[in-house]
Amino acid sequence: MLKEPYTNWDSIRAEETRLLRAISPEEGIQQFFALMKEFQPWLKATEHVYREKRNQAMIELQARLASLANNPLDERTD
């Protein structure tokens, strides 16, 4: 049970940003793959539950990337 119902998310995000900036990209990649290895059994067990949502997110991401490719910032004439 939470002792304090209110959480200061701004301070949590600020600390997260500070910690992320303190590591190198290589360290970040190592941490990512360590987490993937740790959670792989759970991810496999629940894959069918989240498959449709993940596929929809990938479709939206591809559409956003295609939109960026069609409207590069370099060609703006603001």
C-alpha cells in the first residue's frame, strides 16, 4: 500500500533524465539487452495479449516515419 498517494512525477522524470544522460550509448545498449534477457520469458508468455496493440503501434510509427521522409525539415521554406 502506498504511504503517500501523491507522487511528484516531475521530479521522477527529471531524475530519470539525469540518469540517462550520465550513461554512454554503449552502456544504455548493454542495459537494454540485460533487461530484454531478464524479461524474455514474461514477454514470450504475454506476446499474444499485446500482439495487436504492438502491431498497431508499429503501423503508426511507420506512417509517421513515412510522413517525415516526405516532408524533410531541410526543405522547409518558413
